[in-house]
Amino acid sequence: AAEEDGTLAHVGSVYSEADDAIRENLSLAGPRVVTFNNVLKWGSVPLGPVLVDVLRALRAGMGCALELEFAVDLGDADAVGRERPRSPTLYLLQIRPMPTHFLNQQIDPIAFSAEQLLGQTDRALGNGVYDDLYDVVYVKEEALGEVDTRTVARQVGEINRVLQREQRPFLLIGPGRWGSSDPALGIPVEWKQIAGARVIAETKMRGREVDPSQGTHFFQNITSLGVGYLTVSATGREPDAAGGFIDLAWLARQPACTETTAVRHVRFSAPLAAHLDGRNGTGTILKPSGR
């Protein structure tokens, strides 16, 4: 459909099996591939140079490195013979500062034994050692089929409010996307309902394929406050083919400080530690010492 209406002309290429090459020529036979080569390599619209100018101006105005979310209307860039073809338009959707000072803390690679690990992933956001986490709040996997995710959000918010009042940062674990506007894709919390979390983990939703959010719903809060964010795909003792795990079965064996129909709050006498390396995106969560 995109090829028929002309959209694919700007972003599509063709894989040529005969010479094992990618060609920007949709008149050729072969599998279509979305590469954006016509924009990025051949400049069908000057997106690269314009983004450089925009980022320079915004960085000068905000005084820091930033992340830019944008959309492009390609207009009628390839129209021929039109009296008034529409020009391509760049739309700025979100501008977020990137607090790079969090990367100043060097995380040394340390080998941990399997018995020490509560979780591990190669999809983590953040940098540093979070070693002041005595509390873990997590959503019980078996409860999701029985409890609406909006109810789960309220229960998480109630525990968060108590922990914030006690000034106790915590590790938050739950399935799907935290902050999703679609209750079927995760726990639809507002930021105020999880604002006390120091490290947040997304786990795989049982019976549903949900793309990880990597904290996009609360990206500004996460980056500016230095909150660690991890995505894991297995909730057992071992990682699955996608990599990453968090041992919810071990947490379930620990006595609960607070427990609702869908959420457990576990408190330890010794702290957990989360090691996040922002340069390579890895994250490791260690059980409390002596456990």
C-alpha cells in the first residue's frame, strides 16, 4: 500500500538477491526494505542538515545536550507538474534535556555469582550504582488475569505514597509498559503514583507480545532524576532467548511487608544494589547481602 501511494519512494529500498545488495530503485524486482536511504544517503529531503541546525539552536537556547522527537511531512517532494506542490515540513514534538552528568560515574565490570543475582539485562537506561534500595514493590504475575490493570495502578500508588512519606526509595517491577495509556499493554500509572521508585523494571506480559517502552512515557522524569530503568523478558531464574531475567519466584518466597490483591511490597534489612552501565546499556540487580 505504501508503494502504491508513493510513500515508500522516500524510505524504501529493494534487496537484490542477484548481487546481494540494497538498491534505491523500486522499479526493480525483489523484497522491499525500509531503509530511509533516499532521505539519509541521497537527500531527497534535507532532513540531516536541518536537524543539525535545529539541534544547534536548541542546545544554545537550553544550555545542555538534548534529545529531540520529531515527525516529518514529506509534502509533495516528488510531485511533477503540480502548480503548487507542498513543501516538506519538520514538526518538533518533544524536546528533552539529556543530563549527561550521570555518565560521569564509571561502572567497572564485576563478575557476580549466579546466587547473587536477582536480575540482569542488556536493555537498561541509566548509569550508576543504586545501593540504597531496601524495598521492592512488584506486581504479582498471577493476579493480572483477575485484577484490572487500573486497579493495579491504584494499589501501586498507595504503596508509593507510603514509601515516599517514609523517604524510602524502592525498586519497582511490573509487566508491560509502566504508564501506558492502554490498560491492556501495561500498568496505566501516572508519574505521581510511582515517583518514589529509584529503579524501575519492565517484565514481559503473560500471554501478550508488548514492545518494551524503555521508559518513554516518563522519559523526562527518568533522565532528569537519574532513575534507573530496565527491561527484562523472563521472570524466572534464567534468561530466555531474548535475554534478561528477574527472579520473581525468589521475591515471592520473601515475607511481604504489605500485600494487596495484585501487588507485594517486600522490605529487607540489607540493601539491594543495581549496577547500570549507561555506555553499553547493561544492568544487574543484586540480592541483599547474606540472601
